[in-house]
Amino acid sequence: MNLKGHGPLLALGLAVALLSQGCTLIALKRTVYQFDHPFAVKDPAFRRSLDTFGNTMVGGNTAQILNNGDAIIGSMAEAIRQAKATVNLESYIFKNDKAGEMFAQPLIEAARRGVEVRVLVDGTGSSHSGPILDRMRQAGAKVYVFHPIGLWSLYNIGWRTHRKILVVDGAISFTGGFCIADNWLGDARNPKEWRDTMVRVTGPVSAQMQAIFSQDWTYTTGEILAGDKFYPRLERTGDVEAQGIKVSRGDSSSQAEIFYIVAIQSAEKSIHIQNAYFVPDARIREALIQAARRGVDVRIMVPGRHIDMPLVRMASRWHYGELLQAGVHILEYNRTMMHQKNAVIDGLFSTVGSINFDGRSLRANEEDSIAFYDRGFAAEMEATFADDEKHCREITFRNWKKRGVEQRLAEMVSVFFQPLY
């Protein structure tokens, strides 16, 4: 087919496809929720209620926070090198670069020594990763692309897996915001080294993370993953209670949004959120406003001048006013691009995962996180937040009001593209 001269038409078609995807995805899922704050996070009723949001919260786990590329890559690569039976990796981005090589090599070595290696990447996020994916296939790994993007499959461009999951031998699992690309190398020392967090978990909750991976794998390939290789008998490795949280396009309601609304409205003391793409809808904004007005210390940390998607930052800033007036503290991280998706509430309940506070993450993408109900782990999360806060500038209502007409216009326009974020 000769496409010469059809560039504008194709661009228009792509824009229509994108916009229709955004509108359709939102329309298919309930977006309005009501919760009347009947209990506190510390209340046993809150803990028991967590069991109704998808997976049951299970005890007997250990959890380790991994900050930035050096620590994350080292821990994940070591787990792959120690694998005995299976390695299951799902990543939105797996680039054909230095970081990609640092993962591809241990995956190739594992496949060559007989470990069953499965890799699932997203068609949009990993659209130019063919050479490195082919190398892993040649070594014996099973490598697939979730919704490959082509001219005749543009209708799928809005349906992505944004999950970041590694499960080794069904017993060790990782999740967080980390993607496999050079941006994530290093230790967030300068703007070239992004700031991010992953969590390494052992114990019964790893079976839930295996199941979340398996959902997208079976959807993409048709292969059913079952048996001891994937779901071995898991003994207690610690005392942390945790649960895997799954978000899928096909869900009738957004488990993530329900989760956040219940947690925010149940907060009594503190809500500390770190999120790379913070464009919350009216329900979540109202929950944060009400929390601040009842005296909860609400702090939202977002990227500052170093952000890979300036349009998202502008859309986020459009809503700052009502939050700031209510007493919400907004902190812009200015050391480098901050890519975390973390939250800790009342020093007891916390989450680490791939879920952003935007419409795409909450309702359109395949996403995941791990929630923890444990004061010790929450304290570590709080310490991480406090350390990052040293590199932030707080936005005040007065400063926000002083922004110029050009900035306000850009923010207003950016809001129209929210379904695509």
C-alpha cells in the first residue's frame, strides 16, 4: 500500500483513535464512587476490608525497599541468576540499550541453563526493542509483546500493560516504578539518573504477584501457567502483611481508585504520596481536600522541572489551587525526574507499584502494586519520603496564583488531553 501523501490523514486517524480510546475506556468503567469514612486505618475493620479489594492480604512476608537503578538492577539481576525453575518478567519498557543488556544477559544465561524464562513487554513502551528481544528468543526464552502496534492495530494503542513485575521461582517478587532503560541507571545523582523505587518481597504474597503476571501472559499467549514451578508451597519468611493489587482494563470498577479513596478517607494523621504523573480526578481530589480539612497532614510529592512529560505537569498544576487552599502540601522534586508511585498513610498502610494518579493508570492500563499493612515497613517508607523531601520545593498558593497568562493557558489546554495520560 502506498502511503505517500497520506501523512496528515494518518495523523488525524491516529488522533481520533487515541481520543476515542480514552473516552471509551472511561465510559466502560464506573468512575463515580461513594465512601462515608466509617473507620480509621488503624481500625481492625479497615484491615479486614482490605481483603475485599481483589486479593486477600496475607501475612508471613518480608519486604525490602530498593531505591534507584544501582540497587534495583543489582537485586533483580541477582534473583534471575539464582533462579532454579522459572523467571517471569513483565515490563512496560525494555529498551535495546545498556540497561536492557544488564537484564538481557542474566535472562539469556538463565534460559541456557534450563530455566523457563518468560518475558512480556508492552507494544507501545517497547516499540523499538526488537533486536534485544530477538536475542533472548534465540537463547530459548519465551518473549512476547502485549498488543504490538501496527498500522492496522491502532485501536489497541490505548490498551497497554504498564506493569513492572518480576517473579522468580514463584517465591521472590518485585514491583514498583522501574523500567528497563538507561534513564533508570545510577543512583539519582543528577538529571540523567531518574529517581525510582522498587520493592523486593518474599513469602506468600509472591503467589499473588505470579497470578497478576499470569493474567497478561495467558491473555497474550494462550499459555496457562500452573503447577509447582509457578505456585510452589510458600513458607513464611517474615511478619509483614501484604497483598497484590491488580488493575485491568476489563474490570467493571477501578480497584486502584476504590483502594485509594477508602485509604485517603480513612486517614487520621498523615497521607504521604509520591507520584510521577499526578492528575487525580474529582473524586480523589475531593478525598484529599476533605482529609486536609479534618487535620490530616497531606503531602503530595511530584516531579518538578525535570519531567519527561511536561504536558502532564501542566495538567497537574491546573488543579493545584483547590488542593493548596484546603491545606494540602504540594512538593516538587527537583533533583531529577521522580518516577515513583508510592503512598504511606497513617504510618501503617502503604503501597508500592506501577499505578499513577491519572485516568490511564486508574482505568485503562494493566497495572499492579503491592499494599502493606505493617508499621515497620511504613516507617521505612516514611524515611524514604523524608529523604526525598530534602530535594523538593514546596508550592504555595500565593506562588501558584502568580503564574502568568501563558502558563495558565497551557495548563487549561493540557486538561483536554487527560484521557490520554
